[in-house]
Amino acid sequence: MRGFAPPLNLADFALVAFDMDSTLISIECIDEIAAAAGRKAEVAAITEAAMRGEITDYRDSLMRRLALLRGVHEEALAAVYEQRLRLNPGVEAFVAACQAAGLRTLLVSGGFTYFSERVRRRLGLDFARANHLEIDDGRLTGRLVARPWGDVVDGAEKRRTLLEVAELMGIATERVIAVGDGANDLPMMAVAGLSIAYHPKPAVRAQAMISIDSGGMDRALELLR
């Protein structure tokens, strides 16, 4: 693990924002949904390129992947959650430590509300924002449902959501922690007082203040007391 040498006081922070896919959970949900359509390799290749930052337009990469999911039955979502989705090692311990220290918790994901709401409830997180899949007659349409804030949670929306929640709660950005792994997490990590990369892509590892390259997320507690 690379990061600050002296221990930091977790209680000096007031809000922690988490990415979901490959950060709080061990999978990329869109790739697992694609498996139901027999298109996992095709979709996963786009996901990987986007997370590495090779595809810089996240909205475009997401829409390309969603189009490949058109017609997938909504039962595939339940199967992914029940059979494939697992919390990453150390997540529950790290989240619990943050909550015990008085931090509010935010999940902000380029993934989907079907999963983010279940993960939010499972971990007892305070807030969550993610993309809402459009379903018609029990099948995915390959589109997203527009929400009051917009339609796609990309890097810019992750940053905006973090800043909005912090402002509404009267929390200075210096007292915010952002945790992520991919290129679309960099905008929110850049405005947080502390950025933590969990098993990150190289570009994210290079820019994060703390990088956990092996082991569980609770390894961050070695530097946060």
C-alpha cells in the first residue's frame, strides 16, 4: 500500500464517497448482465478501456454497452445480484469504521440503481446515486431513464454529486474522502481532501493519495486511525 507516512485521524473527516463496481463490490455489473446476452467479452472490452481512460467519453462508452444489452430480461439483474455480486474484502470493516467515526456515507456509481440501492441498504449507507436502467415489458431497452439531475452518472456527475452533498451538509471538501478504482472516479477524487484508490487502474494509482494495491479495503485503516 502506498500513501501518507503519518497516520491520519478518520474522525477529522465528515463524508466518504465510494464508487461501487470493482470498488465496493468485486464485479462490473454491466459485464455480468452482458453475460446473459452472450456478449460479455464485447462489453467487458469497452468497460476495461473506459476504466483505463483509453475511452475518454464515458457517456459514449456506456451507451455503446447499453445498446448491446437491449432485450435482456430483467430477471438477469436478479441473477447477477444473487449469484455474482459480492462485497470486496475489507469493505464492511472500512465502512463500519467510517460510520463509527461519524462520517456520512455516499455511494456514487456509473452503474445501476438496481444494484446500488441494494448495496446501499446492505452497508447502511446514507446516500446513493447511479444510472437507472429503462425496462419495458420486462426487458432492457438499452437506454437509461432520465432523472431530475440528468441521465448519466459519469465522472463529471460523480464530482458534482460529491460537491453537492458536501455543500448541503456544510462539509468542507478538505473533510471528504473519495474512494475509487477507475478513470471516471478521478474527477471526484481530485476535489476530495483525501483520495483512496482500491486495486486501481494505473492512471488512478498515479494520482491517488493512498493506493491499496493488494489486500482488502480495510488496509486503509493502517493510515486512518
